[in-house]
Amino acid sequence: MRVPTVNLFAKFPVPGKAKTRLIPALGPEGAAALHRRLTERTLARVRASGLPFAVRYTGASAGDFAAWLGGDVPLTEQGEGDLGERLARVEAPAILLGADIPDLSERHLAEAARALRDHDTVIGPAADGGYYLLGFTTECPALFTGIAWGTKTVRKGTMKAISGAGLSCAVLQTLHDCDRPEDLARWPDLTA
């Protein structure tokens, strides 16, 4: 099997449009600045993993993303549609990743890539009921349809889809994401 490509899904850090659930605590500019830091931090960990990667971008042009993240970063536009439609466009083998998991390390990415040698899928559970990482060895659109995105049932629905498709799944360590004002206390350094 080919080595999976890590696909980091990133939104451009525009005040009022990035990390909107954190605006009540940080304001539009503060929430966008935090999103910028989280994305840069995650990209650094992806680079350090040594795995092939691409940034799936939205919210600005490829040129704006290249100016922000570096001209050497492979960029692919996310395209239109809901989150499921955008995730389903990624070609296998792949690892899908968001930028809002401050505790993500290169180790988690290496574990995900290793898991895909012996399993059809791998999932990194988020403590809020979603997931921070999903990897797969073959395309399976069922993993991204009928999911109530942004809710605490995302992981449960995804696991049901994995099982229903007859796919094997490895489960990584559960991590916390940084989505809501109450999450900020876990990482005081992020807003310092």
C-alpha cells in the first residue's frame, strides 16, 4: 500500500469567519488569530511527521495560502458543499486532519499511518464526540454521508458507517479539540 497523504483541512483566518464559536470569548480578531496559530502549529507537526501532505484550503485564494503557509506547501481547494462532500473528495490512501487539536503530535500521525497497514480505516476520537483524524485505504463515500456534522454524534455515526461498510478500524488516543470558550482553559498558552 502507498503511504497515506495527510490532508490538513484549513480555513483562512479571516476575523468573523474563523473559529466563530470562540468569538464570544476572544472576539473576531482573537478567534482568527488563534485559528492562525493552531493551523501553523498543526502544519509544523505534519511536516515533522515526514508523511506526504497537502493543505485543503478554503476562504481565500491559493496565493493567499501560499503567502501565509509557504510556497512549498501543496494546496488543493476544498470546493463547494458541506463538510462531508468536501472530505469525500480526498483520494485514498489518506489521513484527514483538522487544525484544532493542540495536543496532536507527530506520533499520532505516525501511529495513524502504521494502523493503515493492517486496517481499512483509522480514527482519532475527539473528546467531544467527533474525531480529529480519519484515515482510509480506499474511498468509501458512506463515511461522509448522513453525518450530523458539528455535533457530538459525529464519531458514532462514522463508526456505524465504517462497520456497515464492512471495514476494519483502528482507534487512536482520544484528544481534546479547541472549539468552544470552555476549551480554552485547557491550553492557556494558546491565548497568551
